[in-house]
Amino acid sequence: MHLTPDDQIWWEYGLLKINTTMVFTWAVMALLTAGAWMVTRRLRAGVPNSRIQHVLEVVVGGIDKQLSEISPRRPRGLSAFVGTLFLFIAVCNTLAVIPGFDPPTGSLSTTAGLALCVFTAVPAYGIGAIGLKRYVRNYLYPTPFMLPFNILGEFSRTLALSVRLFGNVMSSSMIGAILLIIAPLIVPLLMQLLGLLTGLVQAYIFAVLAAVYISAGMDVTTSA
């Protein structure tokens, strides 16, 4: 039976606990940090560029172009924030094909933490772009009576972000485990490939929704 990451405790002392989610999260962060250092340590301006640098420029350019379509008034640092969300989720979901690796995105605590980052980034970018007064007025649009509903909407979409990612990752793992018991040869391999594709799609959706929410927080049409 496939256990969720939170089911396995690696170390415990009083109220302090280190579970599988934390261990694999640190492992993914270390992998991303090492990978970023390796691919960027020889970047240089001018030509000729290395193949790795050329690929990186294409990827970053593609991300910037799509973010420009989502948020024409893209603030500084948005590409790095959204790109980091995408890379973390994509790497976690991709490594799920490795036996023994429990993707941190299969834990509600991780997906809730990622959604909380987006929840915090929305007002941070919004206030930085249009100012505190105009940002707060967004919650009073179209009438002050909408204030509690607009605030509730902020919390509900944060909850939706975390539950959507958690549900998709966990359902993929559970289906794969069930099929492994029923048909241990061809079907699980196909499900792993399908799960890999689904994981990348979920990473893309999460990143795009984060950009959309941040862009909406900088909307000045309701604040004029």
C-alpha cells in the first residue's frame, strides 16, 4: 500500500518531527540549488553562447513572453517567483517515477505552503504596483458590501490551489499503486508515463494561476 509522505516519521523529539515530506522537500531544494549553480556558473554576455546558455535563454524568454500576456504590467521578480513555483512542482512530480520517492506535492502541507506563498505574493505585488490605498479599494469594488465576499474569495482560491494540486498528485499515486497490484507489468508503466505528463501539466497550471492571481491583484481598473 502506498503511504502518503506524512505517514512516515524519520526523526522525532518532543514536538519536533521530521517526516518524509520534509526530507524529500529538502532533497528537491538541494537538487534545484545545485542544478541552478551548475547551469549558470559559466553564463556570459555576448557571443558565442554555449548550448546550455542558449537553451536557458529560450526557456526564460518563453516564460517572460507568457507572463507578459497574462500580466502586461509584470512587476520585477514575477518571472523568478512563478518560475520557481513551476520548477519545484515539476521536479517533485517528475521524480515521483523513481521507486521510493514520495513527491512532497502529494502532501497537503506542501501544497498548502505553496498556495500560502501565492496568497502572500498577491498583496505584496499588488501593493508594490498600485499602492496600498488603491489595492485596498479593490476589495470594496463594486460596492463596500462586497468586502467580506472579496476577502472570502481570496481565501477560497488559496484553498482551491492547494487542494487541486494535492488531489491530482495523490490520485495519480494511488491509481498507480492499485494497478501495480492488479496488473504488475504493462499497465503500471503506462500509468507512470501518464502521471509524469499530468504532473508537468499540474505544475504549469499552478504557475499560470499564480500569475493570474497576482495580475488581478495589480488591476487598477477597479481602483481608479
